[in-house]
Amino acid sequence: MTKTLSTYEYLQCSLTGDKFSNDIPRRLSPSSEKPLLARYDLEKAKETMTKESLLSRRNDMWKYEEILPVLDDNNIVSLGEGNTPLMRMNNLSNVLDIKNLYVKDESNNPTGSFKARGLSAAISKAKEFGIKGIVMPSAGNAAGAMSAYAAKSKIAANVFMPKDAPLANKMECIAFGANVELVDGFISDAGKASAIAAEKYDLFDISTLKEPFRVEGKKTMGLEIVEQLGWQVPDVIIYPTGGGTGIVGIWKAINELEKMGLVNDKKPKMVCVQAEGCSPLVDAFEKNEEYAVPFENPKTLAAGMRVPLAVGDFIIFNILKESKGTAIRINDAEMLEGVSLLSKEEGIFAAPEGGAVLRATMKLRESGFIKKSDKVVVVNTGSAYKYLDAMQKTFWND
């Protein structure tokens, strides 16, 4: 065994605060059936994870090993995820009248999306626990990422996807050797089928926020954003939200950095962006509800945002309130306008989710929520190349 510098101590229920040991595979909290979150000895972590030490470390997300959960370096399953560029958007800064506008471009990850981070962490822990078979539902990019990392780790991968998931995602899962089952309906229907298969075939289900480690991989986006800004916390972070691990992870990262003394107590305003055709979180947030209700008949070309209900909904609402953030919905036509703007102004061919966050930024600047002087980070979670079939009519009229 080659020990990492991880200070991972225990798991904690996100609702009750109850603590659970980290020595066996766990999914939801035994005390509430809500998400579990990994906790670390941050006092110990800050002894070795310093601004200076990070400069000479490996060039991927695992450089932050003190606050990642893998204990044995031999169990890290990596394809080079993380260390994606944070780029200043000078042209769009002028268009939107925002002095400091940045994009965190997650399309540069293996398999073309931010999902690589979460699945690298989750499958690394699955390997550490000796798990032989995994299963998950996915509307698209998570399935491809899981299949790739499962192939690397030689863990049997099983994926349940809606029949209308993007063709590119179906193809990559097959290419990576996963067993793919297509399901009538939505991601929620795929989730039900996945849960049945997990029980029947003794597979470990790594659904979004129904296991504790995908959020740990996703939080490295927040760690990188702060480090890439010279250890400064931005004023606003705008994020496209489906299942919610990204926004939960980024917020968790910033709080951990504060406790380690690497940043001050400034917090960014967190913005949750959803599709007009699937906006359970926005609907509940506007009504000041504690929990969301399932969104009926979700329809949007942004597969990653077509999630009728997020199991971590209450966590997201707490983040939005604590950060003085907000939630906003964007329709498909606006998403495509955003994709076009990012392409023509900044040379980034973004996923529809990336188009959505740009259009949300424009609306929030117009409303005054975002000020001209704000340092704003928008997160493009994936690549348009995964959505060519959905966007063909917009960009190619053959």
C-alpha cells in the first residue's frame, strides 16, 4: 500500500449531522436516506496542502489529495481529469458589460465533460473497496465517463439511459465496454430500473448524490477556480444544475479552503441555472420551499439538465440562501443563442448547458443582480460535440 496524504475521516449525513464510519461502502445516510458527505481532518490537511506545495504536484485533480477520499495511491483511477482552463472572456466582457468575466471550460476533461471528475473519484473508491460491478442511470455524459473509468479500472459497468439520450453518449458507453440498457421515459425511470438491477445482481449503484464520492470529485472545480484566480474567491459562480453535485461540490470546496486558512471568509453568490422545460429547483426556490417536487414531462435539449428531481435539493436551497444567490430558468432557444455567442465571441463550442449559463449571466446583468465590477465565473460543463444531433438544425441546414 502506498498511502496518499488523504485526511479523510468519516461520512456525515447532510440532513441530521449524524456521523458514519468510512470503512465500508455506503450510499445514502442510514438515518435519513439523504446524501452523505465526506469529512476530513482539515487541521492536518493544511500542514501539507499549501499554496506552495501544490505548485510542484501532479497536473490533475488528484493534486488536492489531502481533501480527497482515496487512501491508497494505487487505487486512484485517473485519465488526466481536472486542471481545466479558467479563461478570461475579454470579448464577452465587453458585450455583457462585466469587467471580469471568466469561463471554467470543463469540456477539456476526459470524455468531454465535468462528469469525469466525479466518476474518477467514485470509481477510485469502488476499486479501493474491492467492488466488482457498478450501475447507474444517466441522461448522457455521466454514463460515458463511468464507462471510461470502469474500463480503466476493470470494474464491470452497467448503464441505464433514456432512449432519447444523445447518440454520442450511447456510442461511447458501448465503445468502453459497458452494458447499456435503454429505458422508455426520463432519467427518473432509468433510476428505477438501475435500482432494481443493483438489488437483483448485487451491483453498487453510483447515482448522483446517492453515493458520497462523486461530489468529492466535482468539488475540485471549486478548488481549481480559487487557485487559478490567485487564491481569490469570485463574486459570483453560475452553474447549470441537474442533479446538483457540481454546485454542492464547489460550495463544499470553498468552505474547506476557508477552514484550512487558504482563503478568507468571502463567499461567492451561487447561481443555479435550469432549463425552462425542467426546472424543479427553480420552481421550489421561487416559492421558498424546503424540498422540490418532481417536474412532470421534462423536455429540454440539455440532457444533463433533464433531471425531474434532485435528491440533494435541500442542500442546494441552503447554499443559495447562505450565499445570497439565486436560481434562474433558461429556455432551449436561449441556450442555443448562448452556445452561438460563446462560439463566435470566445471560440468555445459549448454544450447547451454552457449556453444556458451564459444567457443566465446576461439576464442577471440586465436585472442588476450582477454588477459591472463583479468577478464572475460561468461554468461550461461539457462539449457541443456530444450534442451534434440535438443542435444540427441550429448550426447546419443541410
